[in-house]
Amino acid sequence: MALSTIVYILGIGAFSGWAAGTLMKGRGYGLLVNIVLGVIGAIVGGFVFDFFGLATNSLGSLLLSSVIGSIIVISIAGFFKRRL
């Protein structure tokens, strides 16, 4: 994988983690952890959109899928944090 591709994935993941943490109001874990969860969420969002047959070919749909995936991942992390 090219370095530019890795930087692109990290950038989108960072944005989506920040956006998801901001949208969830108080359910974030701080900037650094939200960025890490955002990168994971970008991958999850891609799988979710692919499962439902939604295209992620444009930048807007890619960002939307990564933010939704990040919200899912942050919600799951919050569930486990409350249980432990």
C-alpha cells in the first residue's frame, strides 16, 4: 500500500472520529482516541455501506460512511466502558 493511500485513510479516519465525537456530545474519549476509533469506524462504515449496497465512490459518501461507522464504533466502545 502506498504511503499516500495510508495518509488518505488516516486523514478521513481522523476527520470522521472527530466528527463522530462532536456529534455524540459527551460520548467521545478525547481527540486521540476518537481519531483511532475514527480510523476503525471508517473501515466499519465501508463494510456497513457495502452490506446494504450503498456506493462509497464519491468523497461525500465516503465521508458519510466513515462518520456513521465511527459513531457505531464509539457507541460500542461506550457500551463496553459502562459495563466494565
